[in-house]
Amino acid sequence: MPVTDDDELRSILDYKRVAVVGCSSTPGKDAHDIPSYLDRQGYDIVPVNPYADEVLGKQAYDSLGEVPGDIDIVEVFRPSDEVSGIVDSALSREDVKIIWLQLGIHDDEAVERAEAGGKRVVQDRCMKPEHQRLVS
């Protein structure tokens, strides 16, 4: 069951290293503006975008598997039909604690698989308003 409890969401928002799958280099897109907001709030944003060398002044990686160091949260800005593969990549990493699917992104089967693999999942919520509501 995806996380919905405010106390649990608050504890998730305490994590700081966020790999953003689908992070965009285009200002005005949610996949750019939300990671940019989180970066300004002190999160360590790691862009994952195979079509960019750099996003938000940070090196972009082609895949989750290429990201060096530990990842706390995998934030997903990709279509729902890509979630299953992203979950598989996250499950292959022991360091990932949370998989966060942005607003409008759903894959109940992948969520069940992620949870069975020991990952907490937030589905169909946006980190920015949740951060503003629970932390700011």
C-alpha cells in the first residue's frame, strides 16, 4: 500500500539524495521546476536523463544503475508505462529506500513489486507541495 500518512511522508522528506528519473533541462516543465525547487531546499538532486549531459548544473546520468553513491529517493517523472522498468532498476540497488511516483503516474503491479522488495512507495503525489505542506 503506497504511503499516504503525513507522519510517514514527513519522515520520507527527511531523506536528502534524490535521483530524478526523467529530470528535464527545460525550465517551465514540472520535471525541471520541481527538482529545481527541491535543490534550493537543500536536497542533493541527481538527474537521470539519457538525453542530457547536465541538468540544474549537475551531471546527468543515463540510468539509475550509473548513479554513483547511495540514492535515498527515486523520484519518477516518466509515463506510467515506464514505471515497471524503473522499479526493476531501483530494486537492483540496495541503497534505494523510497520510490516516489509523481502526480498522474500509476502502476499498481510495479508498486506491489517494489513494496515486496522492501521499498516504500509514494504514488500520485508531488514532492514540492508535500514538502511545502509538511516541512516548510
